[in-house]
Amino acid sequence: MTKPQPPVVSSFPCTECSAGIMQPRLLTYFTWLNEELITVPSFPAWVCDVCGRREYDERSISWLDMLLDPNAGEPTRKKKIAPRTRPTARPSRPAPES
Ligand SMILES: [Zn+2]
């Protein structure tokens, strides 16, 4: 069995049963945001092949928390609004000096 493994996601022994191997998987991640259930499909996670323990990717979770937390990482909420005063597109001719 020689399967090429991607170097980025490497499986590691399970911390729960220490007998199984945590395999990289893509799961649907569920989390609650106030009263709203958020589902994130294809979320990177590891699943033990013996006891079935799930561990979600820590960096992805912290990234997700940052996205979901309205108070974090977004100092100004009006930043994404496109400026309404844009320079009028005029043909750039040299103005005749009178
Ligand atoms: Zn396990």
C-alpha cells in the first residue's frame, strides 16, 4: 500500500484512544451564533479510525470565530461600502487657457 500523501495534512495518532489514527477529513462543522445555527460544509477535520473522535482544525476554527464574531477583526463596518463620489469620467483634454 503505497499511497501518495499530501505533505500538508498528515495523519497523527489519536489522543483519545492512542490506538487509532486521526485521518484528515472534510466534515460539516456546526456552531451556534447567538440563536442561529451556522453550518460550514467541507470543514477540515481529523477523525479517528478506531474510536471516531473528531478534531477540527484549530486554525480553521479560530478563523471561523473571527468571521462570526462581529466585534473582532472589523474595526470599521463602513469600510466595505463603495465610495459614492467617484471622479466623473471625462475625456482628459488639456483645458484651453483663455
Ligand atoms: Zn481514537
